[in-house]
Amino acid sequence: MTDLQGMKAKESGRSFGERMQFRMLLSVVFLYFFVGAVMGRMFPGQSVQASQATCYEHARQSAYSVVPYIYMRV
């Protein structure tokens, strides 16, 4: 099961409000990482990206790795 499938499976048990909050937060964080990835490609001396992933793939992976920590219940 991929991370995206796992997130969708967990998301299905949440209320509508929680799902909307998650999606809005994911959108904002994705946009932040996307701008960072584009800037990293424009100014390669500022940031080193080891992978050959596109800016979209890099931002998507980063956003999905950060956002779930906000919803962790300790």
C-alpha cells in the first residue's frame, strides 16, 4: 500500500470538517514546498537536490511526509 492510499484509508474514517482541514493544510504546505523546489531549481547554489524528481513530485512527497504529524495524537 502506498502512502497516498494509506492516507486516503485513514482519512475515510474522519469527519467532513477534519477532512477539509487536512486538505486545506496539505494544499498550503504543498504550495510552500513547491515554491521552495522551484526556487531550488532556479538557484542551484542555494539548495542541493540529489534526486532528479520534478518540482511537483518533490513538493508532493515533502508535504505528505510533514502534514500527518500535525494530526498525531499522543
